[in-house]
Amino acid sequence: MTDTFRPGVRDEEILSLEGVSLWLSGREILHDVGFSLHAGELTGLIGSNGAGKTTIFRVILGLETPSAGKVLFAGHPRPRRNRSVGYVPQSIGLDPDVPLRARDLVALGLDGDRFGIPLPSRSRRQLVDEMLEAVDARGFADARVGKLSGGELQRTLIAHALIAKPRLLLLDEPLANLDIRSEQEVVGLLAKIAKAHAIAVLISAHEMNPLLPVMDRVLYVASGRAASGPTEEVVREDVLSALYGHHVDVLHVHDRILVVAGKDETHHAELERTHTVVPRGLG
Amino acid sequence: MGAILTGIFEPGFFTSEPVRVAVIVGGAVSLVSAVVGVFTVIRGQSFAGHSLGDLGTTGGSGAFLVGANPLWGFVIFAILGAGAMELFGARRPRGRDMATGIVLGAGLGIAALFLYLGTTHSNTTGATITILFGSMFVIRSSMIPVFALLSVLTLAVVALLYRPLLLSAVSQDIASARGVPVRLIGALYLLAMAVAVSLSCVTIGAILSTAVLIGPAAAALRLTKRPGLAIAWAAVIGLAVTWLGILLAYDSYYWPPAGRGWPVSFFVVALILVVYLLADLANGQKARRAGARAIASDKGPGVVAGRAWPSSPGEPGAE
């Protein structure tokens, strides 16, 4: 399993955004966003709905072009055909009847962007099997993609992204539709992948709790602005208050940290959605 | 044995020139439609496929009005229609459907005018039947190379786009991020679909072209979960129903009301329905058997779900 990945160098900078702003139909969606992602690190992209998480993904994927700023892959501009970024979307709109097995979907990750009909190949099949094994998906490898459970689909999509040997793996709300047990399994799997193969992993979530045990860094987004760094340096009253543009309390309750609006808060409704509990030991 | 064969293949079936042309052209066209149709179903573009047939009617009836070969009318108008859908249609399926509907209504209105003018002018209703419901037996053998060329070209486009089409069916965003020109792929596929539909407009009729596009593909999707096999199944079903339809239509010359024969398009479409129902039935049986196996081997649905996570065996419901 290990040798199917390109050996990466720990802590090597994989991606950096510098002063990225994005205007869409007269609205500023992102304002001066800058951060970098490193090999072997798992970064949580945390923020409420509409904070700009998906837009940051779209900018990294090249689906949106920043109005200002730079997106650099290991110091270079994004190539048009970028195989170094694997992407796992939040959901795929696939009909249950579509004739595509989990293993076919993984194989498409290898060469789905190529033209023509693939010839049967032993090495290709072997690689697909290894990937299915890596995400513990052998049990449902021959099931229709449309009939997989949320957790099964999530892991199949991870294998689909990993088989192209990316340096960076983006996952859009991978925990959104999972039960707690599947949630823990997927998080554990992603942490393992990041460390073992020196891939930079960026996971978006509106709730940072499940990610805390494995998160190396946090990229906190609010109102199109972002702050990044180790969790204990970002999830702090002064940093988050500056980000939100109004006062935010970071409370310690029963070994957890609760991010809540201040007493005289006018944007109370917004913060209600973003409150986050952080175990003290980690925060 | 000989008597049975004569009973199935009525005298003259193998020597008739119209039958020969119908077997070649009808077979090839249905095969192409079935293969193209697999992606039509996967991409959820059945409505667009149906609309291309209706738009082809405008061209086919226009060609009939000016005395040209209807095939070119069908092809040109279906391609123009596909272009219009692509231009008007947003990336969202909803926008695409509405754009399709608007173009479609206009096209059918013009077809009604052309068919009215054509039939009142030439005082025959036969042409209307031919345009709307097709007739494989009146295709001239000199047209075989044209049909063959268009068929091969269409299949080549689908073969070329095979993987990007599957990938963008899974997720347009994944495909785009991987550098697949999703919009261009979609436009090229629509073009292939336009040609496939116009070919079947001639053989099976503009109204029924959707049946050979969607029917074999829908049945194939019930029979297999592998993309390559689904295409193979669709091709076989498309070919089989067309050839069987031709045979039945030829034999029906002796059926009541004797001496007229039943239209081949009717048989093909009826056979597609039968095959689809059988495939659906087979699929249901397979699912039931799988369920019965799971229960018999003490692996209820709980474990089927639970095996996803072998590292956490204590799942409630797994016991």
C-alpha cells in the first residue's frame, strides 16, 4: 500500500495562497486570504455555512480565478491539468441505477480524464485493489456506487482521489452526512493517509470537534476572512474576535472550549451557528 | 425443422432487397442509438434526446416539402437543435430542460406547418406517417454507405469520450478540477446524440426515436452494474429488437387484415418494452435472491452495513 504513493517530504510546502481576494457579482466573497499547506499535515477548514469554505476550495481547484492574489503549488502557478490535487466533493448526484461499481469509480480517478476506452490491464486492476484496501473498501468494491452508504461512498471517493497520487487532498464537508462512528473512522483514515504518505490534507467542516484529535492546523474562516495556524493559536478570543469583526468568547467548560458570541452581541444569530466546542487538552 | 423455419421466416425474407437494406441500416442505426443512449440515461438527458427527435421532425418534414432526402433534414435540424440547447442551456440541468422545452415547442410547430403544407400540396398522407413513424423498408440501398459512415463516426465520438463522460457524470466539479473540458465534452456528446437520433428518425420514426435511444439502455442498466457491459448489453438488445421487429413485420404481411402488413416500428418498440420489463423482472429476482442469501447465512442487513467498519465490531444491530 505504501509504495503506491509518491514518497513525500514532511513539512514541505505544497500549496500557498497569498493575499487572495475574490469578487463575485459585486460581492467580496474572499478578502485577503493567505495560508499555506504542508506535506504530512492535516488542516481543518472551519467556518459556518456561507463563510467562504467552498469558495476557497474552488479557488484551489482552479474553478474560480481570484480577483487578486496568488495561488501557488510548491511555489509555481497552477498547471491546467492538475493531477497533484485530489478532490472529494461533499456529494455526487449519481442515480442509483448508474452502472458504476465502487472499483470503477476508483479506476476513473486514475485515468478518467483521458480519452478513449481503457484496455483491461493487470497493473491497473492491482492498483485499484490496493487503493480499495487502503481505504478499507474491499467489502463493497463490487457494489453499485449509487447504493453505497454515506461512509462507504466517502471512502470510495477518497480512494478515487488518492489513486492519482496527489500531493494535496481536499475534502468538502466529508463528515456532513455520517453517523458518529463513520465520522471517527473517516477522520482516522485521513490522518493516517496524511502522515504515512506525506500528503497535505485539507478538510472543511462547520464543526471542528470531530477533527480536533488529528488536526495539525486550523484555517478558520468567517465573513470571507481567514486565520490559520496551530489550533491553540487561532481558536482564541482575540484572533476570532478580529476575524468576525465583533467580540467572541472562547469559554472553557468541562475540559472543552466553547466559542460563543459576547453578551451584547448584535450578530448573535450568526455566531449561534458557528459555536464550537474544543476539548481543553487540545485547544 | 424446415417447416418450422419456413413458418418463422416467411418465403422471400432472405431474398428481399428492402429486407436486406432494413436489416443492415436498421440494425446499425439501432445499435448506435442504444450505445449512445447508455450515456443519455446516465447523464439524465432523456428529455434532450426526445427533443432532438422532435426537432428532427421539423427538418425531416421540411426536406419532404422541398423534395430532398429526409435524412439530411433530420441530421441538420437535430444538430442545429443541439447547438441551440447548448447555447441557451445553463450548466444546471433545470436551465437546460427549460431551454430544451422552448426550442422544442417552436420546432414542433414548424413541423406541423411543413407536414400540413406538404400533405395538402402532394395530396398524400403517407409522407406524414413515414416522417413521424419511420419505415425501414423504403430506405434506398444507395443510402447504406451514408448510414454506415454516420454510424461509425458517432460510435467513434462516444468511444473517445467514454471516460470523461463517466467522470463528469459522477461529478462535474471533479472532472473540471482534473482538467476535463466538461462543457466541450457535453457539447460533443450532444452532437453525437443528435446524429444518432436523426438516423433513427429515418428508420424508426421521429416520434419513436426516443424508444431506441432510451429503451435498450434502460434495460441494460437493469442487467449489469459495469459500464462496459452495460454498453455491450444495450448494443445487443438494440440489434436484437430491430432484427426481430423486421422479421415480425415481414411475417405480418399474412396477418389480419391480410395483405397490408404491420409497421416495423410498432414491433421494435413493443419488443423494447417487453425486453425492459423482463430485465426489470430479472433485476428484482436477483435482488431478492441476494437478500435471501444474506438472511440464510445469518448475515442480516445489520452486518452488511456493519462490515464497512471491521475495526468496530460492537455495533448495535450487528448481532
